[in-house]
Amino acid sequence: MTKSKIEEFEKEKAASIQRMANDPDVCSSTEKWFNTTYKHNYSYNFSWMGRPIIQYPQDIIAMQEIIWKTKPDIIIETGVAHGGSLILYASLLHLLGGEGKVLGIDIDIRPHNREAIESHPMFDRITLMEGSSIDNSIVDKVTEFAAQGKNVLVVLDSNHTHEHVMRELELYSPLVTKGSYLVVFDTVVEHLPEDSFPDRPWGIGNNPKTAVHEFLKINSRFEIDSEIQNKLQITVAPDGFLKCIKQ
């Protein structure tokens, strides 16, 4: 395919994505489907290279596209759970070649999950760090880890309260390099029914999306890459794909 044909294809694709995003029938159908399947723990249905990933397939594809396009050599994620996302990122860095590394931070890395992650073929690219992502001692270690790379991508997926995510944004956004991304998962909490999280401290008005919007008011280094959510439609991260546009 010639350069002109590629450019033509990309232009047509962008126009199609925008038409879809502006179609009220598509948007309402997406919302209804998401709210219905969410009650059945849909995101728990999938794994990556044998580890539960607890993500929607559409967001897995989005992360693949971001990583392939930006080619980070350091990926930092807050929130580990079963480790599927860490395995995903490590496998993509492996395909890119080079010495790319992944750091996963969690306040509680359960022994069975740690054992499974550490015995995985992709573990040679992964570092686990246990502790609160907003604890100063952890932040210092993460900053030191990030300094090993020239191109850093950060993913926030731990405690989903406004206060916690806002603090993570303040602490970890400086690590993201120009052209890379700061991805904030579970901003969709703002759009789910009020009773979706009866045993959690987050909900409508107190979640990652409210933190993102507050953060963007005071930080001009990032902008929402709306094309990603527009083409996915089904995503847990509406307004959560933040592109770093300044050094």
C-alpha cells in the first residue's frame, strides 16, 4: 500500500470513527450493553498468556495500539491484582525488542498471584513493588525506576476514589514523557448506576473521571485522546486516555 493510499485509509477511518461517536443510537446501545454486562463481572472473563487480566478486550486492544505506537521502554502500572496487565505489557515490550521493563505497584500483592507472576515466562521484564502508590517511599523508588528509561508510559488502576487518583496523577504525571500516555482506568464509574459499588468507597462524583477532569484544569501537559474512546465505544476509560503533549 502506497503512502497516499495509507493516508487515505487513515482519513476515511477517522471520519468513520467520528460519525460513529456522533450517532446517538450507537452511544445509547453501548451504554445499555455496558451497564448490563458490568453486573455480570464481564471484565473477569479474559486472560492474557494464562493470567487473568480483568480488562475489557477493547481496552486491551487500545493498550496494544498505544504501546506499539509510542514504543515505551518503561511502563508503570499502579494496581496489580492477578498480574494479567503486567504480562500483557511485558509481552508487547518483548515483541518490540530492546530492554523494556514493566513495574507493577500494589498495596497488597497476594502470595498466589506473586508466585504465578514470578514463574511466568514474561517475568524477566517485570518488577513488583508492594506498598501504597502514594506513599513517599514508594514514589521515590518508582521515580528511580522510571529514570532508567527515555520513554515512559504510566497506567493508573488501583484505588478508584477521587482523592487517591488525584494524588496519583500529581505524583506520576511528571514521569510520563512527551508523546507517551497517562492512562486512567475505571473512569466509567461516573456513568454506572449509583448502586454499582455498594462495598466500595467510590461512586458517582467520587471516582477516577472526576479526578481526571480536576487534574486537567491545572495541568496543561496532557489532553484527552478522544479518538481512542470514540473508536472503542466499549471502554472502562472514557476521558482516561491522556496523551502527553508537552515536555
